[in-house]
Amino acid sequence: MRIQGFNKTTLLDYPKHLASTIFIGGCNMRCPFCHNSSLVLHPEAVPAIPVDDVLSHLNKRKNVLDGVCITGGEPTLFADELTQLIKSIKDLGLKIKLDTNGTNPALLKNLVDNKLIDYIALDIKNSRENYGLSIGIKNYNTNKVNESVKYLLTSPIEYEFRTTIVKEHHTSRDILSIGQWIKGANSYYLQSYKDSEDIISPGLHSHSKDTLETFAQLLAPYINKVELRGVD
Ligand code: SF4
């Protein structure tokens, strides 16, 4: 496992927390809208940051920070090293938020069971029927993601589901299907796609604010709290 990015202070990545963010290189998906393409496609080309440097900084700032967000790439690809890193951070008294694509439900359960994690943000890439379109892998089997979804719906951990909404990928039919899939969820965020320089497949577009609000209304019967993110 390689740490390939470290944002020392953020108020954006861990809701209601002053946090640092650790970026882990490598991913098992190829989402066309991914804005971390260098971490996903060429992780070896991005210099690694020594774990000890990160832990040393967190130790100095532990009285100021509330927690640490671990994101990627896909951190759960590296179960043992990730668990060790999380333990080291928890020993400093900091909370952990993990961003994941949900492909390692066993690790999520293990982290929750061992009280090593405080918040999970799980990406729902699309309806199960059109998952492959939004992760760049044809005929993708969503069973592992579904296992993570079902686990979070009944687990004690605080969590959110979220989807980056892309005009070319998401229709109202997909949104309804997602609502039925994650029915009973506490919170779900529709994140408007934003163009950036490090996109895997440039040329995608966002839906209008009106369309996103219509999507949110479609989800209301299924989910307690639905909010838009990144909408101007
Ligand atoms: S958006 Fe997340 S899951 Fe998709 S390719 Fe990028 S890092 Fe991987």
C-alpha cells in the first residue's frame, strides 16, 4: 500500500470534522468520471509519502484535528496494511472516516467489529443494471458492493451513500432503481459531476440543478435524508 497524497487540513472530506486526508494509490475500478486518474491508472508514477512522515505529522496535530479521512484510489484493496495504518491513527485518539467503493465487505465488517472506524462513505456508482457503465468494467457483478450496502443498512456504524451524478450515465430510471436498492438508508448524497484535469475519460457533463432536484424528490420515499452536493 502506498500513500500518494496527504492533505494536512480539510473541512470538506469528513462531515463536521476538522480532518487530514490520506490518499491511497491503486483501484479496482475505472470510473470514467474519476478525478484521481493518476492515482488509479499510474500509481507507480506518483511518489509515495512515508507512513512514518504522515503519522509524525498527525501526532503533532492530534490535539487540533478531530479525525482522518482515508480515501483513494481504493484503500480496501490493502486490507492488512490499511488496518495497521488505521490502528496507528486510532492510537493517537483520532477518528477515522473511510471512503470506499464497497468491494471489500469483509474488511468493512472487520473494521467495524473491532471498533477501528467511525464513519464510512460508500460510493453507489449507478443502478445495479448499469453499474458497469459507471465503473468502466463491462458486465460487472455487483454482489460484493451489494453485500457492503446491505451490511451498512443494518450495522451500527455511521455511514453515507453517495453517487457522482453524470449526465451520460444517470437517468431517472437509474435513480429510482438506486432508491429501491438502498431503501431505508439514513443519508444519501447526489454529487454533481465536476470536470477537472485529472479525469479518466474527459468529455462528460453534469445534469442541471433542476434535474438533480427532481432526482432527489424521486428518492424521498426511500431514504431518510437526500441532499445535493457540489451544486452551484
Ligand atoms: S472514482 Fe473511486 S472507485 Fe472509481 S476509479 Fe476513481 S478511485 Fe476508483
